[in-house]
Amino acid sequence: MVTIDRGDAFDPDCPTRLVLDRVGDKWTVLVIDALSDGPLRFTQLRDRIGGVAPKVLTQTLRTLERDGLLTRTVHAQVPPRVDYEVTELGRSLSGPLATLTDWAETHVGRILRAREEYERAAAEAARG
């Protein structure tokens, strides 16, 4: 069993980079945010997120479950019912991700304008 008290993201061999890769994934951000208000079934989650392929959502959910950020509960009924819910560890990630999402929503216009200006300047430079 691996025990690390605290990682160092700037150490190329530190598993912190694996965690950053996971929490930096757009589907992780959206899944954790969508589940922050309570448990959802797969189709509810897919509809709430929008634009995610079922295969990608399934892979994301499995990875988040493996990493201890959410739980998957199967209810014995016909048809089977499966609920997804963030764990205590996942809830501790909800706040920082909500802040990141809010920042992205607030600044998306500025970023898109900066991209347009960059592309325009690059095109002008290429023309000589």
C-alpha cells in the first residue's frame, strides 16, 4: 500500500500529477459539479451534463469511483436502479471545482476574444 502524506506536483515522479490529470479533466469537473446537489441516476447525469457520450461518461464514473470520489449504488429492483453520489472526498473537491467553473463561465468571453486577436495577428504575420 502506498502512503504519501503530501505530494509535490513539481516532482515528475509524484503521483500528484495523476490526481491533477483526473481533476483537470472536463468530464470530472462536470460530473462532480452535477452530483454536488445530490445523487443522480446515469441518464439524469448524462442529461444534466449534456454532450457527453455514454461510453465516456461510463469510463469517467468508473475512474471516479476507483479514485474514491463517488459511489455507485445498485438498487435491487426491476429494472435495476443505479445511483451515483459524491463521497466525502468528492465533496471536498466540489468547492474548488465550483470556483474553477465559475471562473471559466465569467471569463470565457475574454478568452474567446483573446483567441480571435491572436489568430488575427498570426494570420497577418503569416501574410508578411
